[in-house]
Amino acid sequence: MSTRATITDVAAEAGVSISTVSLVMNGKGAVAESTRSRVQTAATRLGYTPSRTARGLAAGRTGNLGFVLREDHFCQSEPFYTRVFLGAEFEARRRWLYVLLSTVPPRYRPDAAPRFLQEHTVDGVVVAGRVDDTFLDALGASGIPFVLADYAWHGAASVQLDNEGGAALVAAHLLAQGHTRVGFLTADRDHPSMAARGTGFRAAMATAGYTLPESCIATSTGAASRSAGAALAARLLDGPDRPSAVFCANDALALGFLDAARARGLDVPGDVAVVGFDDVEGAALAETPLTTVRVYKEQLGEVALGLLAERSLASADVAAEAARFARAPSVTRIATDLVVRASG
Amino acid sequence: MSTRATITDVAAEAGVSISTVSLVMNGKGAVAESTRSRVQTAATRLGYTPSRTARGLAAGRTGNLGFVLREDHFCQSEPFYTRVFLGAEFEARRRWLYVLLSTVPPRYRPDAAPRFLQEHTVDGVVVAGRVDDTFLDALGASGIPFVLADYAWHGAASVQLDNEGGAALVAAHLLAQGHTRVGFLTADRDHPSMAARGTGFRAAMATAGYTLPESCIATSTGAASRSAGAALAARLLDGPDRPSAVFCANDALALGFLDAARARGLDVPGDVAVVGFDDVEGAALAETPLTTVRVYKEQLGEVALGLLAERSLASADVAAEAARFARAPSVTRIATDLVVRASG
DNA sequence: GCTTCGACTGGAAGCGCTCCCACTCCCGTC
DNA sequence: GACGGGAGTGGGAGCGCTTCCAGTCGAAGC
């Protein structure tokens, strides 16, 4: 294992030219079956693996993809984005690509930009979750193709959870349970996902002929945390006409809602049913296990990376590809499921 | 921004040869000050950044470091290793290096090995947390230099928390509180860190003249989880002579201990004091905020990566360096602090 | 005045690969 | 039987950089 075998070694061993070895290793061009297997054998015998670096230099592609995440999203205890990353990494392996994980601060500063923006050491980037829009501007300007996962921005290609669909499932479920006085609770309401859950829910209820009473809606623009959920829940629970069921736009809020209900001695789902969204780890473990919408985080990452790979590697001409990319934005949706537990 | 500027462009712009540009960019060799600044200017004017790939090919170094983590460690809700990674990534940025994050399954399978083991796209690897030893065997055999973070293996270089020191702090604290009937609770006891916490604690107590009564010790080899903590706690709390204070080898166990104490109507710290280790996010938020040993996760990652960078990049001759590396194993310890809260 | 030397700079050989192009066969066609 | 064309293969020019080596030139040494 002193020095690694190179393409030249393999060529010599197999008695062919390096061009042929290259063709075989890339599965390209027309190579006689006998030649192919001879090269194959020589390669295995020598333990040859093509050098990424050399390949990158020659082909103008690095085989690296970036995965960008906001620092605080990466470190939050609910392993949402780590799972997304895991899916992406899995898909990358399958495609023989590498993933460079890099974080950005909540507020973008050019000096904290991932290095690959400058160095172009990456063929494309997956951006997971909400990030500062100015970062996306910079990314866009760099000409590096990118796809968003669980976020939307202008017309950029993105992979998103089917928030509308999930919310519609909740609506159907609640209606099937006979609830007609139904509330909705959300925070961080400008976030595309949160917003979509709200509009999807309203739309589904409207289709069934119901409008959410204004007094049964509690929203805010702050963080969608458990404590925020408890605070917002107060607005619904302490009002004159309490809803009989409330859809919370995510599980953290829903768990906060449960806290608030318990603090008031209310029975869930007897006095008020509650449904969340996300199916976080704590949802099933809550005192009253939470009915919620399950989302497939790994799949989100897989699909996003796959999409990126497909698009950014298909063509070697990165710039032209990026332009084409920008012109044909697309949203891919990852289906969600309703998980019915005790809370509603 | 159609095509990136290359070293040739800069050379032409500055009216020097590419060799000189290279020297300037790397801060090497003797270059006249006037020439240097001329090149510098030309480079900024053209927005030149050296190509990683080309540099890698020519210099035999990639500028990439691997960061390996066990899948389940990466996804656990306590963001321990993600913080370690964050520290590593931070340090990498400072050194203009990239980090490839890759996970391995709990049980090593050669087919699930990180790709860079085969492709040598990485100058060195940080392995964080306990991983399957056969994976480390493979890593060692590959000749890629590596350092362990929060784990120990043979004589491999590693960066570890000062587990003994932290445990000694706990012992001193408990003794200062007047506790003499002190217990110890651990799980996953074969893990080097957990073991070190135990021996450190015993040693510190022994130095002070106390031996832990056998009946006040509860250990297991299973996962060190909250539920395991509750289960093990039962052995100590339901026994004939309950300890007045218990040191739990990590916070998850300690939180489990609190659960068990509460279930038995015991007052903490009145009936039994409890101290944990790690200072996880939940420690401060527990019903009885937990006294624990704080560890600096980001620092762990920073130091590990720094060490690796220092060693693996100092010499271009990776193989020789790896050999030297192996001969001079070292353990770097990251200091810990005691955080006193309500529980003990 | 001539050598010696060090500071500085340029030339050029790769690093290991991809990919375009040219070349050789060999078969099928008119 | 000459010709077109496709399948299979090799040659060779880069990709953008590092680094060794050679060279220039002015200052110091004798």
C-alpha cells in the first residue's frame, strides 16, 4: 500500500491504453467485452480506485456537493435536519459523491459564507431549512446550482414536505371525529411551511363547508417552540368559546398546547382534541401521545440530493446548466401520513 | 463570472510567471515585496482563488478532512456530537480546510465504509465517539492519519474530556457537602469515558479516605439512557442502606435517577443528592435542576481537528507521517467544570 | 577585476485523469 | 471490388496547480 495504483498501472497490467481504462472505469463508449473484463480484472488486482482529484481536474467536476444548514437548526435537539442530512448523505454514497456539510449563522455575513462559495469546490448545494435570504442571493449569484429542502425561495428548485396535503389529512380526520368547532394555532407564520399548513388546513375545511372561527385562531411570527405553543394556547383555551379541537402547525406547539391544557385541568381529547405536525420524537412519548402528521425526513434529503445530482452533474457546463436550472424551477413534494394517537 | 480566473491569468495580469504567483499564493519562497504586492493586487482584481482540485492534484494533498460519526450518535436528540462537529468545522474553516461528514453504522460493514477510505480523498480523519473497533482497524490499515474524539483505542491519538478530573470535582463537591455515604451509578461501563468517570470518582474518594460501599454501586453494560438510569436507581433507592448522594456517570442516567426518586416520593437533594455529567440541555431544565459536570463539546471538535491538521498536513508524505503518528500516540484532555444546581 | 553567493524569477516537468480526434479493422452495400 | 460507416482502440492535449532546477543579476569577498 505504499503508493496507490494509477490508471497507467492498470493500463500496463491490462495491456491497453489509459484511454481505454478510463472508458471502462466510467462505463462510457464502446469497449469490447473481452477488453472490459481484462481491465476490470487488472483494476481489482491492483486495488485501483480512480483519483477523485485528478478526475475532478480533468472533468471540471469535483464530485462534491455542499449541504448548508443554519447553525441553530443543526444544533437543535430535535434531530430534524440531521435526519435530512443523513438521507442526503445516503443518497450521495449511492451516487459516489461526497457531501461537505457547512453551517451558516442565522444572519448571513459574507465573511461566514461557506468557503465553497468562493472556491467552487462543489458541483452544487443543498440548502436545508430556512436560511437568510441574502445568503441565497449570494448563492444564486455564484452560479452554483442549488436546491432547497424544506424551504422555498423565489422560483428556486425545492423539495418540500406536502404541508397542504398533511394539513388536509388533519382536517379530514377532525371532521370525521365530528368536530365542527375547530381551531388553528401557529407561530413563525411567515415560514413557507407553516403558512402552507395553515392555508392547506383552511382550504380543506372550507371544501367541507366549514370556516375556522376567528376566535379559534392563534398565530404569531415568533419561534414555533413549546413555550410559544403554551402561550398561544392560552388565547384559545381561556376565551369564551373554546374550540373542541385544535390543529397546531407543529409538534412543539402542540406539546406546548398540551402543557397549557394540563395546567388548566382540561382533558385531552375529551375537552379539547389536539393534533400536531412533524411527528417528532417526543410526540409519541408525550403524556397524552400526540396525533400528528408524520414526515419523512431522510426521504427529503435523499430526494433533494438526487435532484441536485441529476441536474448539476448531467452537464459539465455548470454555468449554462445553472441558467437552465433557474429557468425551470420545480417543487417536489414528499408525501406525509397521519398518525392517530390518543390526543385527537 | 463566466469562467474563473486561473493562475495563468493572474500571472499575465501581474506580468510575472505562474511560479511566482504560486509562491505568493502560498506565502512560500523568497519573493520581492514589490512583486508580491503586484501579484496580490492582480489576484484580487481578477477575483482569483486557487483551484482546490488542481492544487490537490499537484501537491498530493486534498485539503479535505473526514469526520466520522456513528449514525445513531448523529441522530440522537442530545446534540452532543453535532456540537463536536460544529467545533471541528469551525476550526477547519479557520485553516481553509473542508470537512466531509460521513456516518458509519453501529456495526461495521466493509460495504458501508466511508468512501474516502477507498478513494483517499481525505488527508486525515476525525473519528468522534465510540465506533466499531473493526472500523478503526480498517482505518488504521488504510494509512490515513486519524485522531479520535471522545473515544480511546489502542494507542491512537485522541482528544478526550477530562473524565477523571470532572469526576474528582464531583467527589470534592459531595464531600464538601458532608456526604460520606456516597453511591455511584453507571451504564455502558465498558465505554472508556464511562469507565474513566468511575475510576476517577473512586480514586478521588479514596484519596479523601472514603470507599464506595458495594451496595451503593449500580452498573450495567447496556445503553446509558434515562430509562436505564431509573432502573439502576431502583437498586440503590430500594436497598436497605440508601446512599445520601449518588454520582451518575452521565446526565441521562441522572435524569432517570431523578425520575425514580420522584416516583418514590423522595426529596432531591434532601433525601438523596444527585450529580450528573455532561451538562446536557435538559439538565438545567429538569424539575430539580441538575448539578453536573459541564463539558465543552465544540472545543473537543476544534482541538481534535486542529491536532489532525497539524499532523497530517505538516508533511506531504502521508504514509511516513502516518507511521510517525502511530508511534507517537497522545491523549489531549479537555478540561471540565462543575456546575452546581439544585440537585446536589 | 573576477569569483561566489544569495535573492529573486522563469521554465518546464509532472500530478492522474478526461475526452476529442485519429486510426484501424471489418462488415455490409451498391 | 470500391466505398461508407460503425465498432474498438490509442495518441495526446490539456485541466490548474506545485515544485525542482536553472538562470539572472547585483552585491560582497578576495
